[in-house]
Amino acid sequence: MSALSIAEIHAALPEGELLASDGPNDVMITGISQDSRLVEPGHLFVCIPGGTADGHDFAIEALERGAAALLTERSLAPLSAVGDRGPVEILVRSTRRCVGPLAAEVFGHPSRSMTVIGITGTNGKTTTAHLIAAALSSESRAVEVIGTLSGTRTTPEAVELQGRLAEFAARGVEVVVMEVSSHALEMARVDGVRFAAVVFTNLGVDHLDLHGSIEAYFGAKARLFSPGFSGLAVINRDDPRGRELIGQISNSMDVVGFSDDDVDVVDVGIAELHLRWRGNDVVVGLGGQFNVSNVVAALTVAHALGIEPDEAAARIGSVGVIDGRLEVFGGPDLGLPTVVVDYAHTPDGLEVLLETARAAAAGSGVVVVFGCGGDRDQHKRPLMGAAAIRGADRVIITGDNPRFEPPEQIVEQVLAGVPEQDLARVTVEDDRRSAITIAVESMGVGDIVVVAGKGHEHDQEIAGVRYRFDDREVVAEVLADLAHRTRGGGRS
């Protein structure tokens, strides 16, 4: 990271954003921050208005920490009382639209020195990201993944993201595979990143609390598919919105479509896939029909980026269980019901997960345990209830991360999607551990328990407090106790 002049900062702003600039012109910028607590001497502090806090309110704190300049949406002058002289104040139309390109400039545009792949879609981003990483990795090529499993946000804020990319570049990383959320696109977090390829998995119902409508949600996703981000788009042509997207961008980008029809499905189990692709056997330690699309996406990306089909097929075969994605516990070999833990937290995701469980149960019973997060998209809650009751013999609705929302309100909205004649098949148990225990102990060998919604998460947020809670740990404990009691002469 090298020092930049105020003139260079001006030049890095998106066209039409600069409104005014005031202050000494000989100031040099040595860093950037959008969090006043992280400001160091010489930094440019970006004042971003947010939903709960406004960065402009922290400008004084940033200056006291040594900020050399402020990027603002409204004038904060006079601030000359702080320091030996007044700071540079750069007034722009939108600080959020500016922070990404400025962070990229400050960190030396690290994405340009690596192969960066961006993945967006409602379901499958995490699995596809790890599959692509495997397909592109080798002994001589270091690969990193940014996404749901690597931080508190699926896609980090712009300054953190550019800093992380710069750190990867400095370590010699050659490939970065990144999940790009609709929040990140709406909030311009990836502006300033150059992608070698961008990938669309599918579009379902999610995050309408932010976007307001499914069209706006799709519009946020579609923003990634522009020449400003990449010249290559890899898109799921089985998805209606994928086909729509292909039509929108086919004249401005190179487009490669992928489909489940691109592979011959040899065998789909709950813990493994066996496919044939371009004459090559592909065996992956991931189960479920829905993962066929994720595997095909990864193979298609690898091939589009120059990896030979046999190499891509072999490398993807190294992928095993991905945290919180169709993780299987127990099973008939242990004399126990099979329990599947998965992150599915959208109606489409839950529906295909239960279809997978139903196929694996082969006539035995299926029970699902799930809830919906509080202070988030309420529109999808009845749709989740409808998907659950369609796919399972029994449904146990429980707590997810209620946050500050009354749990009973969440449950009521989920129940709104369950037909009245099916309510007898629904149990409500607020305590998630108890719900999992009830589900597991009510099922026998050959039956399947699906625990959905939290997947890899290690805690549960209730009224502003995070409590340690991992579905996988609880499932393992419940199964161990059940096995012990069964070996001791039966259930008690």
C-alpha cells in the first residue's frame, strides 16, 4: 500500500461522484477506513450512512485518531478545531458507491493480480465456491475462499474485502473464489473488484426485507453481470431467472451456460454423487440431487478458465463434507436413525433438501426440525411452512435466531403456510435442543431427521445475546445418548 495524493483520490472516484473538495492539497493518504475505530494516522475516513448508525457522526473521532481526510455526503465544516489544521473534506454524491473503488486504489487493485471468481444466487453459493476452489487448486496454485464460512458477513465490507485481497496477493495466492451476496451488491461492497468470471446459481425467495420485491432482489443479483465487473459469465440455464439473465447480457459479455443435462447422473446418494462429465467419472463426497447443479457449475467454470476436463473432474473428487451442508450423522449401520444437518433457510432450499431426504428414506419416515430467523425477511416464513409440510411426514417448528423478535410471532407466520388439515402433523417446540431431541428419539432405524436452517453456525442469537449452539454438536450428543440407552436394553 503506497501513499496517494488528494488528486489521485479524486481520480479514483466513480464518474460524476465528486461534488466538492476543500482543504490542503499536499495531504497524502496512506490508508482507508469506514470504521472510525480502525482509523490510523494518514487514513481517509469514509462517512457512510447506515441503517442504525451514520458514519458522519463519527468524523470527529476519526480525526482525533489521525484521519487526514474525510469522504462525506454532506459538509461537516468547520472541523478546524481538531488537529493543527483543518482536514481535507471530499464531498461526493454517495460515499457507499465510492468506497469500493477508493479502497481498491488504496490497496493497489489486488484483484487484478489474481484470478477472482464471484458467485451469486439464492442457494448453493457456499458449496459451489468450495467446489470451484477444488477444481482450480493444485500443488503449485494457492486458492482461497471468501464467503459464509470465512467471516461474519458472506461478503465483507469494501475496505475489509480489498484488504483481505491485498493480503492474499502478498502471500502469493493465485485464485480467490468469492460468494457475492445480494446485500453486497446492493451496498456496493464489491465495487472495485475485477472478476475473471462471475457465476449465477439460481434465484429463489430470500432477503425481501432488504430488496422489497423479487424483481428488485433479482436486479441486485444481476448487477454483478456487467462488463464493469467481468468479461465472462457462467450461468445456470435450468433456472428461469438464469435464462432471463443470459438474454439480458449476451450482447455485452461472454456467456457460458450450464445445466444438469451436461452430466450423466450415475448415482445420487445422501452422502455421495457419482456423475459422468465430458467422458470423465466424477465422484464427490456430497449428496443430494441439488448438488448436481453445484458440481456442474464448478466443472463449467474450471473448464472455461482453461482447466482440462479430466483434471477438473479429478480435483473436484477431493471435496468431502462442507460445514453445515448436508452433513450426515447416525444411520442404519449404527442402528440409529439418519440425521441430516443443513443450512437450508429458504423455501426452495428446504424443498429440495426434503426431496433428497425423501428419496434416501425409501419409504421410511421423514421429520424436519427448522425455524426462521427473527428481524429478517418475513415474506418467506409461510412459504417455509408450506415447503416443510409438503416434504416431511412430521414438522417440528423451533427457534432459529429470533434476535429481538418475539418467537411466537415467527412461529405464527410459519404456521400460516400450513394447510389446516395438516396442522396435526406439526409440533411447536421453542427450545431448539429439545426439538432436535424429540425428533431424533421419535424416529427409528431407516427413518431420516432433517435439521435445517443453521448448518455451520456455532451460536444462537436471542435478545441480543449469542449463546453457544451448534446443531451438529447437539445431534451428535442426542444420537450418542440414544445409542447408549439402546445398547443398555432399550429406550427409556
